[in-house]
Amino acid sequence: MTASTLTAPRRGSEFAELFREVKQAGLLNRTPVRYAIKITLTVLAFAGGWVAFGFLGDSWWQLGIAAFLGLVFTQIGFLGHDAGHRQIFRSQRANQLAGLLQGNLLIGLSFGWWVTKHNQHHGNPNQVGKDPDIGSGAILFTEEQAADRTGVLSRLIGRYQAFLFFPMLLLEGLNLHVASLQALRARPAKTRLWEAALLLAHLAGYLTAVLLVLSPWQALAFIAVQQGLFGLYMGLSFAPNHKGMPMLGPDQKHDFLRAQVLTARNVRGGPLTDFALGGLNYQVEHHLFPSMPRFHLRRAQPIVVAFCARHGVNYVETSLVESYRLALGHLHHVADPLRA
């Protein structure tokens, strides 16, 4: 889809009206008890995984622990996402501390780098040249990026990227760790030391535990499974949200309400889907109200759906499988210039 598929923006205070409805329903209020339970259970799962790792010792059964920790790492990543949007605490400092501990220390991702990047995405969703999530990289998101692709291997990957997308996500965990370390150079001096110290503490603790307990080949397999599933799970959780939805041109003008709703897609499901995707399945509501606690997103959805229907704004919700089909279809389409 291209920028031309978006309807012309309308001026006015439509979002202010929706905001008042949501606020009056109490859906912007913090949920400290629910987050306390969620964080406690997730951290216990993290600690339990490593305790089981220590008790199991030198064994190939450790690959089961690796798979479990890959899933837990992503759940911690969801909590870091919530902290980055200030969903957990009222205080910015408390959210930042939670994000640093969850992101940098527990799973080895730079919280500061991610927040900066993610805020740019929220401010410019699916806007070419402004949204870092659709910038030029290993994956192509526009036909222009495909036309500019050079190199035999690079063009070959781009040509078949729809088929390679899920396998490539197995490397996303490693990519996030490398990007976190590289981003430290650009971090403000007052936060760089803390971020670096926590990242290095994670790396040292992780590698020390794995190399002390497992044989070299088992250690390599453990890291591959754990980091591979971490990256895959992260990618599978974020992929359904915007890929295959309308894209905005670099200079296209748009109002906040339509830019957020028309470029995002919800995934329907029940409590299990909410848990598995960390609330990201309510992508429309999350983009409209980033600081809304994830536990309120389900209650906000009918309000947003009714509002969009009254104002003629296209609201998209699909199954998880259909969302992947649309995302892969878009990736295949934009690679057409490489197959010409």
C-alpha cells in the first residue's frame, strides 16, 4: 500500500473528544496492583529458569530451559515497553529505573536507545523517512528501497524476503544486543555509564553461567536456541502491527487520529492473545493512548471502534494468521523491482 491509500486528513478536535471519553471511563488511570503481580510473576519465572538451569547442570536437556528463557526474555521486554511508555508508574524516574533493570540488566537491551527509537516510531508511524521501523536495512519496506538495493547477496535476500522473514527473525535477538552496545556512544554522558554498566553486568553474568555449567558445544547450542527464540518471539509480536498497512509519504500531512488508526492493525483474540502479545494486539488503542496501561486496552477498544465508526475512520482488526499474511504479502510486493 502507498500513501495515496490514506483518506485526506480532517481538521478539528475529534481526538480531543475521544480522549475525553476514554479519560472519563477511567482507562488512563494506573494499575499498580496488576503491574505488581505481573512483574513479580515474570521475574519469578526468570529466576526460576536460571535456578533450574543450575540444578540441571551439564545436560542437553538444557535446551528446554533455553526455549523457556527465550519466551521469558520477551515477556520482560514487554514490561520494558510498558515502562518506556510510562504505563507502570506515574513517576518518570520510577519508569526509567524499571526499564533499565528489566531491559539492560535482565535481558541485555539498551532501554534508553529503544525508548528514543520507539518514540520516533510512535510520532511518525509508517511514514517513509521518519519512522525508524521502516528504514532501510535487511528488510525492505518500500519499492524505492528495493530499487536502491545493491550487491548480489543483498538483492537476493530482498527478492525472497517474504519467505526469509521468519527465519531471519532468529537473528533478531543478536541484532538487538549489538545495536544496544553500538548505541551507547550516542547516549548522553549522564546515562551512558549506568546503561553500559548494566549491559556489561548482564553479558558477564549470562556468559559466565552458560560457560561454567555447559560444555562448549552445549553452551553454543543453548545460546543459539535461547537468543533465537527470543528474537523470533519479539519479531512475531511486533510484525502484525503495521506491516501491510497504509504508508505515509515523507511530506504527507495528516491529523493525529487518522495517522495512528489508519496505519495500525489490531489482532483479535482473548486473554491468551493479550498475554502472548503483551497487549500489542491492541495496536490502535496503544498508538492513540501510549501511556494507557495494557490492562485497560481491551476495555478501551469498543470505545475507539464506536468512535471511528461515527467519524468514518477505517478501523482494522484481523486474526493473527491474517495479520501475518498481510505483512508477508506487503514484503513480497515491495520486492517486485528486484524480481523484474
